[in-house]
Amino acid sequence: MKQLKLIIKREYLNKIRNKSFIVMTFLSPLIFIGLISLVAYLSRVNNDDKQIVTVLDQTGRYANQFEDFDSFTFQYLNTSQQFESAKTAVEEQEGYGLLFIPNLPENQLKSKITFYAEDSPSIDLLRYLSKKIEDKTFEDNLKESGVNLSQISETSSNIDIRVENFSGEESSKIAGVLKLVFGGAAGYFLMMFIIIYGNMIMRSVIEEKTNRIIEIIISSVKPIQLMMGKIIGTSLAGITQFVVWLFLGSVLFFTVSIIFHVDLGSVDTPQKAMLENSGAMEAMVQTGFAEIANLPLATLIISFLIYFIGGYLLYSSIYVSIGAAVDSETDTQQFMMPVIMMLMLGVYVGFFTVINNPHGTVATVFSFIPFTSPIVMLMRIPFGVPLWQIILSMVILYITFTGVVWLAAKIYRVGILMYGKKPSYKELYKWLKY
Amino acid sequence: MSNLLVATNVSKRYGDYTALNNLSLEIPKGSVFGLLGPNGAGKTTFIRIINQITYPDQGEVLLNGERLQPKHIAKIGYMPEERGLYKSMKVGEQALYLAQLKGLSKKEAKERLQFWFDKLEIGGWWSKKIQELSKGMAQKIQFVVTVLHEPELLIFDEPFSGFDPINANIIKDEILELKKNGATIIFSTHRMESVEELCDEIALINKSNKILDGKLIDIKRQFKNNVYEVALEAENFGSLKEEISSKYLVSEAEFKTLGNELKMNIQLEESHSPNELLSFLTQKAPVTHFKEVIPSANDIFIKAVKSYNQ
């Protein structure tokens, strides 16, 4: 135990004192926030740059129908102006474009309205224009046939379907999205953590081999102790790095948004802006918070920890045995492939099947397979998974984990003392019997 | 003298390959024991078994009469042939870490390191990184780390590789001093001249089998074949040589003397004593050189391995 502690301490200190590790720890959030701010800033500059759309409406029916939208403002020409002169005027003025509605009766207008622009116009703008014209035409037609418009808006009703589960808990569409975000983030985080720090452990195993210090150390401690010490030490360093990232990231995010008054949330779709206007955004945020509170948070956190530890240890012991088997990092490719594929499978199965049907056969089966279960099950849990399934999947995971660590320790024990050749899978199998 | 380490019928197989076959050895307390053999003979496997890095399939190894157990690790110091240190770690930190892994307390380790660093005049290296040191310098640190916990049994696998002659001498003297202080030393090498200098006992392993072991002197006695180098002052080399070869088995010899003498190796049969030969020779011509040929460790090594392979 004392030796395990010593090894963990050395691995941990060695990692966090490493120059590139320190640089990465402090630079990554800066770069990340910097990029986000830059994108936000640029998109604001982009929006600030007002673009003028000229409207030549010879029918006179659509005057003042268009309101400023995104970065576009509208200017209306006299209905009597000729098309040619309008076109030259817009060109000279270097306006964004010219919307031309010729003086034709409504039934002929359908395919005659044209938008002239130097560059191909924004699709959002075109959609907006046609919607406005359609709406106006629709209204006019109704009026013509003698329909009272105010009556229509009175009789129409907004139906909002409520969703409840059988035990009476309310949920909503937003909740579905939220659950997906929670589960997805957890699964994705786990995958990233495994890949980044699994690789780090693997490299440090290879380093011990190439430094030729390994035999000196395992004449003092058991290989399994060294292996576990490395895994635990490196993961602690990884967690430290993530905590620093989280902390620095949020501090920077906050500071940047205050100092530069850049609304970092504004990097978003126009739909959001529309929702905001109608006050629906507020409502959504409120239901969002309510839904977060409704999520089985305790179950989520506990199962996240259990799956995180189990999944991470399972994969990192595989990474360790790969490191032990080879002499240099370039030799790791053939063994890395299956590992990465398994992780990818977990994430893709998670994202594609859990969205459609969190309790479908595929999603359920993959949440029991130990190599994908940490990711897939984490994605399913927010949607409510029976307790027996969670427990069964965890038991399978931890049994497999024990088995894999046992196998990995065997490969590790033999591999660390083998120099000079890249083993095949067949040889690895033979090592298991030494 | 009792034995520190006794191995009985130790076998180790890797798949179809037999690395050690029924090896039995006794290593007396306080001796320097030479573990010799060609590359791939099984020396390193045996050393790893002693260090409990691998375990024998059959047989047992006793240390001080007890079966090897994890607690014995602290009593063994091992300097492997494939050795190195963490390149980016500081010398002092690294030495402390390795000493603590062997069970020393941090304080104790620090004191002893101070002593050894002063002794080998490397005190100034404490906060240097290994990558800043030369290979020989790193080897010195390795030596210190091996002996720091004052083990009863020291195992050196090719200890002199990587050292210049001056440093090799320093290390050799340190090894002899450790022996004087009561340590038992297993010494594995290809360099036979250092075997002659250091070893009391040897074992020769070839192709997984022990082919020879015992006290170095006894083995030399066993391998000598009653050959004597003689040099005679003579007028006529040819007639003298003829005369001698009529009575004894004579062969060409190569050794250095000061004058221009007739040199030869003379093989004595078991029934003859060296005195008979000497008195015979003195009657013929003045004898300036008369010496029994003692087989060197090198000769024994080559002869034993070759005859085994045939």
C-alpha cells in the first residue's frame, strides 16, 4: 500500500510538473474562450454592418410590410418608379439587393416577383420575404372574400400538448432535449477523458520501457502495483486538469462577457432571437430550470461516477497493456484501432439510437455490453432506466473490468521486459499463459 | 560457511522454450559468485526469479533458508543489464523515490544518499536531471541506488558496461568493500578478466543448463592438464627440442622472456611429477622459466561451452 501511494504520488507530480502539461492546462481555456469571443465578436460586427434592401413595389400593396430583420433594413421606392432606373440606383448605391414586385394582378404575380442582387442573397432573407408576401396575400384574399380577420384570430387557439408519464410527473419537449444534452455530455466527456488520459498512461508505460528503468522498479514492487499506480496517478492528474479547465473556463467566460459586453450566447440561430422577442425564451429558460430540477440528479451523479470510474479503469488497463506490449508509440496503431472503434461505437450508438428510442432494443443491448455501457447507459439514464438494468449493467462492467485488469496485468508483466520486437496478437495470447 | 541462496531444480519455460532446466545452485554467504554463460543461456531468467520478477515453474529458491517471499525484496539489490532512469526527473528526487520503494524512510534514504554522493564525489548532481548527465554518470547513480538499502544480496548484471576504466575501477573497489562488509554478490558478466579478479565461485550456464559450478580455484584445478611452460638457454634449439620431445609431449608455446631462449609447452603425464621434469631439463640446459599453465576463466568458459555444444 505504501509503495502504491509512492507510485501514485510520483506519477501525479511527474505529470502535473511536465511543462507541456502545464502549458496545455492554462492555455486551452484561453484559446477556447478566445475563439468563442472572436466568433461572437465577428458575428456581431457582421450584424452591425447594416444592409439595405430596396423594395420596388409597383402594386403598392406590400408597402411597409417588411420590418428590419437581422442586419437588413428596408427602403421603399415610389411605386411609380421604373424598374430600370431603380436597378441602376441600387447598383450605384451598392445596396444589398432589389426586390421587384411588378404591377400585375395577384393571380399572375406568383412567379413574377424577383430579387436582384450582386451576390447570392441570404437564404434567411429570401425565406422572410416570401413569407411576408404570402401572409399579406393570404390576408388580402380573405378580406376580399369578406372574412373578418379579427374573428379568425379570436377563434384560432394555440394547443400545447402536455406530456406526463404514468406516475404523474410532467415533462415536456424541452425536457427531452435537456435529457439528451445531459446524457450526451456525460457520455462524450467520458469518451474524451478515456482517449486523452488513456493515451497519456500508454505513453508513460512506453517511456519506462525505453528508459530501461522498468526492471529496476519491478525488482522493488509488483508489476500490478506499478500498473495501478500509473493508472490512478495519471487519472488524478487528468481530473486536476479538467477541474482547472472548468474553473478557468468559467472565470474567463464571465470576465470576457463583462469586459467586452459580448453576449457570448448570441452565437445562435435567428429562431432564438424570434423566441426572445415573444418572451417565449424566458418561459423556456424557466421550464428548463424546472426540468433540470426534475431530472433524477442524484441517480445521474452517482451513476456517472460509477460508470466513469469503471469505464475509465477498464479502458486504461487496455491502454497500459498496449503500452507494455510495444517499444514505441508508432507501433501502437494496430492495437489502438479496436479500442477507438469500441469507444466510437458507444458514442454513435448513444447519439443515434438513444435519441430515437432511449429504451429500444439496440440502446438497451449496448447499455449492457461493458465496453459501450458506460457511454450508452449514461445517455439513457436521464430518460429513466429501471434500477435493475442499471445495477445489472454496472455488475457486468465491474466483472469485466476485473477480468480485463487481470489479463492486462499479465500482458504488462511479460511485455515490459520484452524489448526489440513488435508482438502480434498471437504472441499476446501466448503471453497470457506465461 | 553457510549458504545465503540455494536454488533447487529450478525450471522455467516460456511456451515451448525452456529458459532454465533443473538448475541447482548454492551461493555461499559473503562470496562473490560469478554467474557466467553465453547470451541467452538463462542467466537473466534466473536473476529475475531471484528478484521475484518472474516465478519458476518448478523447483524452489531459498534465501537464508526461507522460500522467496515479497519481504525478501528489501534484502536484495539488483542492477539489471538493461538499466536506465527517468530522464526528466531530478537525480536526488529519483534516488529518494527508488530508495523509498525499497522500504527506506525518506529521512534515512536522504542521509544515506548524502553519504554515498559524498563518497563517489557526485554531490553536485542532486538537482540535475538525468538527461543532463552522461551515461557513465547515470550509471554511478544507478549503482548508488542499488546498494543504498544495504541489501544482503547484491546482483550485478554486467556492472561495468558503460563505465570508463577509472570509474570501472572505483565501482570494482566499492563492490569488494561491500563484500568485506558482509554482502553476498552475484556477478553476471561476459568480461572474464573481471571474473578472475572478483569471483570466489562461479557457475556456468549454457543453453538453459548448468554445465559447471564450484570454487573458481577448484575449477581451475579441474581444467588444468599438467602443462608447463619452459624456457631454456641453448646453443642448438633443434637438437635440444628433439631430445626433450623423445621423452615428453612437447608443443609450441608463446610467452615473453627477456632473452632469446628455446620456449615450449611440455605436457606431463599423471605419473610424472614436475620435479622430475625440472631435474631432467636442468641436466640439458640452464632453465630460465618454469611455470605451470593455469587455465584462465576465459579458456575454461570457451572450452566448457564448446564441449557442451558438441
